[in-house]
Amino acid sequence: MGCQYFDPCAHGADSFTIAIPKVTFGRACLQEAGARARGLGMNRIALFTDPFIHDSAYLATVLDSLKQSGLDVAIFDEITIEADDASVERGAVFIAEGNFDGVVSVGGGSVMDTAKASMLYGLHPMGDFLDYFAPPLGAGKPIPSELLPHIACPTTSGTGSECTSISVLRINHLKTKFVLANPALMAQQALIDPACCASLPPEVVASTGFDLLCHALECYTAKAYTRWDKIDDPMKRPLIQGANPWSDLAARKALEIVGEYLDRGVNDATDEEARDQLMWGASLAGMAFGNSGTHLGHALSYGVTHLMHDVTTGGYTVKSPFVPHGISVAVSAPAIFRYTAEATPERHFEAASYLQSDLRGAAADDSGEVLARRIIDLMRKTGVPNGLSEVGFTADDVPALAASSARQVRAIANSPRETNLVDIENIYAAAISY
């Protein structure tokens, strides 16, 4: 527990809680879907996917396995890349009308997040979609625990959604993303087949890889759980609880994987070892942030996807404006970690070492700079846009970006450094280019 990060403090939490699904990892493990579903008591299954995956070999493998086990399956694929409330509302109708007793999701984070939320709203509808979201966005109404058993099958190496109790959704009338989080949303099982990444374009591997990187780095540098207020009722203790010894274990290994394999996995589609490792790293990072939470990297990414205009990204057949999630996180990351390192330099120095940063002649006080340099190095090696300017923003956009991201209250509070609106403006200004 480097640098006494979890020492007790007055009125702070003295316990942390960990939850993850039953995880199966390995090439060809999607063939286990039928047996796994049958073991969870499923008979009629809602299979969530998206139009890009619908005709893939991966979905065919899962569908065949389910049918070979004698299970009845109906497919829902009306899901957009970057999950939104409209997709969830359609999925909720599908769940409500389908008489299902189980859910299987096959796809990226958008598919898995839509499946989680569709179960909630399909089984327990609300008059106002935002009622289940935490204040100040929503009413913070309790989420019922009675959902359907869910097997999550990721097809990209980034989001880690198969291992979290989180659904990240774009609220269309607000034009930005917010997090719906509750232990009830966690899948019971995850089937993680790294062969799904073999055919991904390099731009997609880069984007999802930076999502993995920032998940792990934000978890490892997040405010310690002992710095959050103690919650006396153990049933109300959130899993988004700050850095803790468990999240450290998973985040540390995920950072080591990024340092070793991200460049290789992006630039050589035939490098099975690299792409397998990135898939494992993504799930580890999901286990980490699902039990700690992210902080400024993700908070500031939502300002980018809120205000993006006239921009597209190679490797994605999505009309403008579109910036994939991992890129929206990456473009501000060097500036963010230069800023947060001032609060906990030793911890940032440790993170830099796991990421294989060049630490020659450096000390803990240099941690923000060496960490930023390593992130920039990886951005250049993998073709990630060089800051906000390369996804369509200028210095004139900084106030609006900051005002948008300031609404991400919980994530900002999870930063190791207390952060106000002016600080966020300064970070964005420093992230225009590197």
C-alpha cells in the first residue's frame, strides 16, 4: 500500500466492499454461452447486440451455443455506438414485452450498458427517465435488486463493462453522458474471448486501449476510500468508493499490460499475444474502476462528447459529430495527470513506473511530467489525436467545456486533488495540444 495511501482519517470510511462477476477468459470461451445460461436457469433469453455485430462470427457462436442448449432466443440490436437513453427506452420495451428470464449481451460497452439499463427500465419503469440517476441530475430513487440474470460478452478491449455495475448513457436532451451505478446492474457472469479483437481496426484498438489506460490510471490515482465519508449502513455503501487495496491490484496489472502491449496491439493486428493481453487488461481495469470509480479523465471526457462538432474518427462508420469514448478521455489525459500529481506525487510516480515511463533521473516531484510524457508517447505511437485541437476544439471552447464537465460531481470528487471550475478550465486550456 505504497505511501500509506489508505491510512485512516477522521470520519473517513474504514471498510471497502468488492463485487465482480464470475469471469471466464480465453479464446473460444463464447462457446460456453449456452451451458452458462442454462446453469443460471435461463430458458427464454433477450440477446442484446448492435447492428455492427449482428452478422459477426462472434454473435453466431453465442447464438448457436444458446440454441444448442435448447434455449429460446430473441435478438435486440437497436443500439447506437455510445449508448443513449433512446436505445435504453427501446430496449426496455423489448424486455417488458418479451417474457424473458435472462439476458445475454454481445458487443462493446454500449451494448452491455444498454442491456443493463434496459433490464432496469423494462422491469421497473419510471415516469421520468432520470429518476434513478443520482442528484443533482436525477432524483436518486432506489434501484430494485430484482433484475434478470445477465451474461456479458465483450467484443472490444476497453470498456470493462462486463465487470462493472455501471451503465454510462448519453442523455440526448442534455447532449452529454451520465453514469447510472448500482450493484444490481452487475452481470452475473462474463465470457471474455480475446479472439473478438483479432479483426478490430487499429483506430478502434487505440481508442479502447486508451479507455483501458485511463480506467486503470484514474483508479490507481483516485482519492483513497478512507478519504470518503464513512457510511454506517453497509447496504448503502457504494462500489464507487475511491481507491482501495483491491482496485490497486487490478489497476497495477492493467497499467503494466498497457505499457507492454498497447503499441504492439494497435500497430500489428497479427500480434495475438498483445491483443489477448489488452483484452485481459480491459477486464482488470473494469474490475478496478467498478470498485473504485474514475475521476477527472472521465469527467472531462463528457464535456468533449457533449460539445463535439463536425468531427469523425477513422475506423468508425459513424456520421459526424463523433468522437469515440476512449479518444475523448485520452485527449485531456496528459494535462489531467500533470495537475493531479501535485496532490499525490508518490502514487503518480508508482503509476508511471507500472506504465514503463522513463524515470531516469526523476523523483516523485517529477511524477506529473514523466507520466504525461509517457501518455503523449503512447498517443503518438498509436495515432491518437494530439489534444483537443485535433478533435475540433480551440481555446475559445474552454469555458463551455468546463461548464459542461463540472456537472460530473461524483467523478470530480473522486480526484485526489480538490478541483473547481477554474481548475477544470486550466486543464482544458493545457490540453489543446502537446
